[in-house]
Amino acid sequence: MKKTANRSRNLLHNHPMLRKGGVHDKSNKAKRRKEKQNLRKVWFSLSAYCVLRENHPAGT
């Protein structure tokens, strides 16, 4: 039987903290904030449209 050389092991290889890696997605907070920004953008564009219409009292 052939004897292998004694090599030092990488002790961090199976460390539980290293299993947390993966795809880097946006956080839930960032997703909520982006959705709020988009909603506000749509809301203001619609409200500006309503104010600028001809038959609206504020538009004249």
C-alpha cells in the first residue's frame, strides 16, 4: 500500500458560515424602497396629468 504525504487540512473548508454564499440579490428593504419609488413616480405623473387637463378647474 502506498503511503500518502501528510498534508495540512483546510479547516475552513466545511465551516457553516461559508455555506451562506450564493447569488447576490437585492435585500428585501431595497426591493420595497424601489417599489415605493416607482409607485410615487407613477402617482405624481398621474396627478400632474389630472391637473393639466383642459376641463379641470386648476388647469385653466
